[in-house]
Amino acid sequence: MIFLGTTFFSGKYTLSPLNANIDGISQIQMTDGTYDHLFISANPEKGPANIHDEWDEHTVLNADFNDNLEAGNSGFSLKNTDTMVIKIREKGTMDWKTIETKRVKNVEDFNFYGIYRFARNNTDYELMLLSTIAGIENSYVVREVRSEFDGMYLIGNDGLFGTVYDLDGCDTTRNTTASIVNLLNNRYASVYSNGISNYDSGSVTGTFLKLDPDSGLADEAGGIGLRREFIDFLCNQKPKVLKLFDGRIWLVRITDTPSDTQNGHPDLRQITFSWAEIGDVNSVKDLYQNGLTDVTSEWW
């Protein structure tokens, strides 16, 4: 048959079915039947013979209609999860550390979040969310994030204060133990170390202002209250984490009485405080023993 110069059935693929062009599927409707299982995968090699409960990166839906209409993987995870865990590490390093745990007893327990305040500035991190049962790790998801901030922050278990104004260089001293002994039969001194102390100490000075959120101007009355709260925070005798815009970070205790001095104007007040390093800020054990994390020893 020829129509307008075209022979319809003479082409090689004339009788082949056309490719299906399917837009994004947003819902599925199943009616007039009894259904035992609904499985959808982006992997065309999967068939009815190899449908099982284990999810992979291609699984879209997997509903077994076991007294519910759930088609996500929360039902599977609930059967194999007693604790959800969040871990973190600096990108390029090997060791993960646990920063949050959540006991799971029902599907609603999967809805949770954690806040990590001890990230260094200008640093890329990897965060891992994983499920565990009886301490055995199951499936996990890893995402990359970048930490960026300005100024100085001092973080405790009951508050957080920071400033970007008039910061000094935060000079530090490395403290170690050593004694010099002058011997009668030796021209040079002998140095002895009787301990393993090796920690930083230093001081921080900055101007602390409270700004009006609408006008952006300094709130004089609010600034007085802010500085009083900050000084109370410094003097509460609790461990804190000090971190700076240049990437330095320490686990510290405040070691002296803070000073509040005028900085050229009655409304510009500088607060200065000294500190000493009391542990490893990258150690979950040290953070726990100083009351800065709830992650217990089974996750160290």
C-alpha cells in the first residue's frame, strides 16, 4: 500500500512497538483484586522470582501488605533496627565518631534530628546516618557538608555565645612540664620532665553587641543584658568548646575572672577571658565526661 509516496510496511522496524514515553509517576492505584505484594524497581532485570525484603539503590516501592499499606523501607528498618546513629568525620580522614543516637521502638521514632555545634570553620565533613541492631551496623547513608562561620564561639551544654566584633588574635601558649637543673660537673643545663602535661592555654578579647533585628543598630539595653548573661556563662565553672574563624578549636575551662572594659565608646564594651585546654575536642569520651554530649561509652 502506498500513500503519499510512503510504503507503510516496507521499513525494517515498521511493525515494532513504539517506545513508551512515560512522565514521572506520582501515584499508583490498585483496584478490583486481591493483592499480596507490590514491588517497583528501577532495575529492569528484577522480576517476581527475586523480590525480597532487602532494599537496594534501585528500589522504589516494596509493599508486602502485612496488615498495613506501607511501601517505604521504614517497615523493613523497624524489623532490623533498635538504634539510629549519626556519625561524623572530617573529609579525607578515616575515623568516624558518633554524635547522636536514637532508640527506635516504632516508625515515628525515625523522625528525629541532631545538632552538631563542634564543627571547625572552613572544613568539609562527612555525615553518616545508619541503623543498628544489637550493636551491629546495617544500612547507611553518607552526605557531605561544609562548615563555615565568622568570629568566635564559646559553646556549653547550657548555652552558646559568640561575636565577630574587635576580636584579638587569641594568642595561645603550649604548656608542658620541665625543670632545669644545673650540675656542678657539666657546662650545660640538664632538663627533666616529670609529667606528660601538654596542653594549650590562651585568652580571648572581643566586643559583644546586641543588634536590633529590624534596624540593625545596636540595642543598648539589650547589650547590657547580653554581656551580663555572657559573663555569668563564663563563670558557671562548666567545660566549654571554644572555636575560632581560623579553624582552631579546643575543649576548655575558663581559668580567671572575666573583665568588661570600655572600647572607645560607652556602648562598646570588650570582654576578655582566659582559658586552658582540658581534653581532646575530637574525643567523644572527653566530651561525654565533661557533660557536652549524651553519647554513652558503648558508642565510643
